[in-house]
Amino acid sequence: MFHAYYPGVRFPSVSVTGEVCALRCKHCNTHYLKGMRPAETPKKLVEFAKALEEKGGKGFLLSGGSDSRGIVPLRPYAQAIKEIKKETGLIINAHIGFADKEDIQTLVAAGVDVFSVDIVGDETTVKSVYGLNREKEDYVRLMSDLEGLGATAVPHITAGLDFGRIKGEYAAIDLLSDFNHKTTVFLSLIPTRGTAMESVSPLPEEEFLSLLEYGKMRLKGDILVGCMRPRHQKEWEIRAVDMGIGGIVIPTERTIEYLKSKGAEVKRHEHCCALRALGL
């Protein structure tokens, strides 16, 4: 079965920091926070969630800008998350950054369903793009804490994160091969206006496909392609399908038609692809 994801209005993204981020990373510079729904207080988050369910929403990505340590400050929202999980049927996917063990434990207890984490395999990339002094061991610790606390972790790897070049992506796959998560999401750098990377060339499709192939070979569980990728690049999709990729966010109609011509069952979902880790 192939999974096609269309998050849209039924699974929006929420920022607990509004448009504020201490890091202002080279590939984003707060640009993507502007497209999220702001919920800068626990009360606003609960109000947002209840209104979302009334409109037929299925859940949301709980995210925001990072603090100077690279942590998305979600811990103060734990009680709000508990209330949302008690009073609604919404699914919560939390983007946590470099959350420490206590943060993760608190969010697991609050009822977060899925934890999305960015994994970078090259320390110089972490420094040059995020402005953080983080090492491979920090990512190992993060994944170990998530698994140890029984959290459903969905690592994300952004191809070409270092100014459009492949640098630590294969190392990130190798790092993740030691863990037992059910789903890995691959993204590809979007050269974004107003950032230090606005003029770089997107990663060539052949290089993206090679990375997917390596991930398919080395990683357990489903390999998916997420929403953050250059949308003009479309030729790789059918080859990725033939490779055995399990799902794509907003695939082209040509890809859907190709799958159906092969007799494949295509399941459409109106939520985030990370929920595949829950069997959705």
C-alpha cells in the first residue's frame, strides 16, 4: 500500500513562539514560522485546539522557534496538552528540537502522540546552519531518550541542508540504523527568500534518490518523503515509488496514476506523514 498525505487545514502547524526564534537558522531565518498558527500561551493553544476539532480537524503539529540551546520550548505547555488530549480526539505531533530527557518525559506524560526530530550527521553543518555546538552524541542521546521513555519518534533528515550540498546525510542514516523507530521522513532543502541560502541550487534529484535508496537499505520501517522539498522537482517520484518508498506528502497526480496503473492501493490521508508511525 502507498500512502499519500495532504495535511492542509485538517492538520495545521502551530507555533508556541509566534514568529520568534533565537537561532534564526541559515535555511529558515523564521520564514516558516510565519506560516504557522500562533499560540503563544497555553490558554491560546487549548482554545485553538478546541476550535480546530469543531471545524473537523484531526490534529496538529506543535512546534515553534528554538531557544539558544536549540530546544523548542514546549514543556510549559504540558498541562494544556493534557487538557487537549482529555477533551478532544486530536492527535499531536511535537517538533521538539534538542529537548532534554526531562522535557521529553513531561511531554510523553502529557499525551504527545508523536515526536518529530531533525537529525544532522555532520557537526560542521550543525554549527554553520543552526549556529549550535552540538555533536553526534547529542543526536544519539536524543533518540535514546525518546526510545527509552517509550515515545514514538519520527526522525527527519533534510537532504542538502548545508547550502545545497550532501554532507552528513549518509552519516545521519547510519546513526539512525541503530534505533528501532518505525518511520523516517526525508526532506530536501528549499532555497528560501530572505535566508542565507536563497541563491543556492536545490539538491539534484539524482542525489536525493541516491539518499533515499541508501535509507531504504539501511533503515527499519517506512521511508517517507515529507512536505518540505522543492515542488518543481517531480521526476524523482515514480523512481522512488519503484524503489519501495512508502509514502509522499502531496504527490503529483502523475505519480498517483502510475501507482494505480501498477495495481497498487493508494490510501489518502488528511494529516501529517509522521503519523505513519502510529499506523495512520
